[in-house]
Amino acid sequence: MNTYCMINRTERIPSTALQEIESLETEATTLSMRNAHDSQVAALARLESQIQLAQEMVKAMRNRTESLGSHYRAN
């Protein structure tokens, strides 16, 4: 049996996601790394990279206004 599910996307979703990602970014940058071990510094660098990637993905999602496949742009 084929089940087809549409994913409805509105402007509110990426805007909310960006706000949450920016909050995570603020928390990550407030971490103190003065006496951190190499593994902790590496983990923070990975986290910062992942946050930046998430921001760019959400921005791209916001900019794409056409509907494609199972993604439907409601407005």
C-alpha cells in the first residue's frame, strides 16, 4: 500500500527554527573554554559548525518558495 504524505511548509516554521538555533548559538558561545581539554575544544568547534550548518539549511528552506515533491509551500 502506498501512503503519500504532504509536508506543509509555512514562513513561521523556518522563522521559529532560526530563533531556536540562534538561542543555541548564544548558549554555545557562552561556554568557558579557558581550562578546557583538547577534546572539549574540539567538541565545541563541532557544535559551532553544526549550528552554522543548521542556520544555512533553514535559510535555504525559507528562500525556496516553490512546492517540490512531498513538500508543499503553503504561503
